[in-house]
Amino acid sequence: MNRRRSLRFLTAIILVRATRTLMRLLRRKATHFPGQLAKKLCPDFLARIDKPDQIIAITGTNAKTTVANLIADMAQNLNLSFAHNAYGSNIEEGIITTLLDGTSFFGKKKKPLAILEIDERFTRIIFHSLHPDYLVVTNLFRESYLRNAHGEFIFNILDDYIPETSHVLVNADDLLSQQLAVGRQATSFGIARLSDEPIENANLIRDVVLCPNCHHPLTDRFIRYHHIGRADCEHCGWHSLVPDFELTSHTTEDLTIEHQGKKEHYPFQGENILDLYNVLTAVTLFRTLGYSADEVKSALLGVAIGKSRKEVYKIGGTSIYRMLAKGKNPIAVSRVLDAVDKLPGKKQFILLVDTSVDKMSEEDNAAWIYDAELSILTDPDVRHVIVGGRRSEDIRIALLFQGVPEEKIITCRDKLDTAKYIAKTKDPETIAILYELYSAPVAKKVMEAVKNQLVHGLSESGGK
């Protein structure tokens, strides 16, 4: 696939490496700009740079960063040498920068493996020059109104541009993305209906209701949330995928996965259904790569799930959760709200999902919040909902529309001020700080402020 290395390519790589070295000396992030410069100097740079012997790509609407980092952590435990865009850009420029890390000075491969998170919309560009050996698709949902408001739009991009040589790993419970397995070399994973799950959950969003084959209404076997579940078509006989790797049960420390009629057990350190899907995805990949169950079990030991997207801190009987809930993404916000709400005990929420920063713009349209399952916050165990940001009043109205009592809601336009409104309590509870991606720095400051308030409260009460 690599083209002959031209003088233009060699000049570009020298200048890019010099620029990246300078950026690091200045303590500037060097994840996106070096790739941007390389592309400007040599438009087909990605096609010309040497690729590793094996490329694992991870894409999808939600959880791709968590899954990619989990896979990388397990690869590290297996002593694999690889390049990975752990905290960098997942579009073409970031992929170029990552591959530079896996090559010699003049762009010859030196690492045998690359683990690449790839933005689902940019696969149509990246896959022209880079063909992953294995492509993991976590799920496909509607997301931002501005760029991928409908899952089928993203499905069509992937379906058109996935290379013929790629082995695709798909979620058999996702009634949309599982269709990418049709006609391709594929492996599927899924979670059986668990003992504590109802047959169906009612959600505001359900984007797959018709048979993908004959377009008659589907008959649900069970629906976990949105279009995640199992279904059949009574008209033409279509049915959702039977998973190659199926998680059938779990405890707080162990999960059981069935594969080819045999049960395999793996360590588990997560808390919710999202964590189960993330671990199952990673296990499926490494088993598909040929690693034994024992090797995969060993690779999982001590690995934290979503450590870049979730931070938990305990002070006395209070747990503080700082978790990413992607702005402009009603599915992601709904799933995080649901995961936290299912934790036992009383709760207070700080919502920093407003995407406005210094001023509001057209891009900060808050209409998407009406698709989120805000009714979860009507739970009597939720004591307060504190909303920060310039769109906080818009979000307050959406909360009221979904039945959240007015006396529970507190709003403030400055996100930094939200910690001031946390109600004091002597009883154990959870304080959840949910933030959109660009509010991560503010969310850290808010978490520190909440910690300080709790520590101060403990000292006043004698540490009880």
C-alpha cells in the first residue's frame, strides 16, 4: 500500500520531526499539529509512511476511547510493542502523528503494531491510505446534530469504506452496527439478558424499529436501551446476530463469557453495563487475535476501565465521581446518568454538559438535551441537580419538561461556581460531576472544590 518515498515526503518528515521536538521542549501538546503540518507539506503523507505489520482500529459513536485505551493497557501487559493515539487526535492528522511514533527518523516502520482510535466520520478519508487488519466497531448511535445526527448516516460511511481485507468486530446487540458484519469476515460479541434486567426499557430514542432486510416491524426479544438488544422479523425470518462471544453472567469481580460452547472466566473491576461491554469488546479482540483465555485473563489483571474518562475519589462516606458525558450526545449523557443513578444511596449531580465556553454560538444549540433521558433525575434518591454553563437555563427547562422537580434544580452560568451549591450531609452519598469533553479542565477544578468542602466539613464535625 505504501507509495515510493519522494523527496517531498522526506523533506516533510524532517521538518515535522524538528517541529515536534521543539513543541515538546516548549511543553506544548504535540498530538495534532505535527500531523497537520505533515499533511500540508506532503498531502499524501499518510499513504507514504511505513505502516506497522498489524493495525487494530477502533471506531464507533461511544466508548471508542475507553475501549482503545483498555486494549492498549492489555497489550502493554502482554509485552507488545505498539504505537497508540491514547490522548491524541483521532482524525487523519492525529493518526499521522501516532504513526510517526512507530517509525524511524525517515519513516521506516520500527513498531510491529498500531492501536488506533479513529473518528467514525473520518474513516472515509483514513481508510484510503490505511487498511486496518482488525476494525472494532463499538456501537452506532445518533450524536451531534451538527455532524452525525443519525446513526444510519455513519453506518453508510463505514459500510462504503471499510477495506475488504479488514476483519470486523461488531456488537451483536447493536441492531444497527451489527449489519456491518454482513458479507465480511467478522466476529461478534454480545451480552445475554441478565437476571436483573427487564425485557424492555422505554427510551426517548429508538432508531432501529424496522427489519433491515424487508423493512417490516421487528419483534423484540429484549431491549436493553435504545436499539441495543435482540430482535427478530416474523415476516422474513431475519434475526439479530448470535454472538460469537457472549457474556452470560457476572459478579462485581468476575464475568463469564461463553465461546464455542465453553465458559471462560475473566476478572472484572467495573460497575455497570457500559463497563461490561467495554471489557467484553477487548476480550473478544484478543481471543480473535489468537490469544488463549488464560493469556487474556492475565492481561486484564490490574487494568482499570476508563481511567481517562472517569475519576472516583472517596472522602468519608461520600464518593465523588468525575465522568465524561459527551456534550451534544444525548445517548452518552443518558447512559452515564443511568449508570450513576443505579449506584446505591443518595446522590447529587453537577451537570457541566453545556458546550459553551466564553460565549455562546450557534454550535451551542441545546436542542439535543431534549433527547436525553433526564427523567432519570426524578429518582427520589437524587437530592439536587446543579447545572453549570451559559446554557444552564435551557437545560433547566428540559429538566422541568421531563418531570424533575423545580426545587431540585440549581443553575449558574459560571461552571466553576457549581461546587458552591453542593448540599452538606452527614450521610453517605454520591456526588457525580458529569462533564463534556472541553469542560474537562473546569470539571477537575470543580472536583477539587468539592473535595475541599467535604474535607472542611469533616474537620468541623470531628472527622466523623
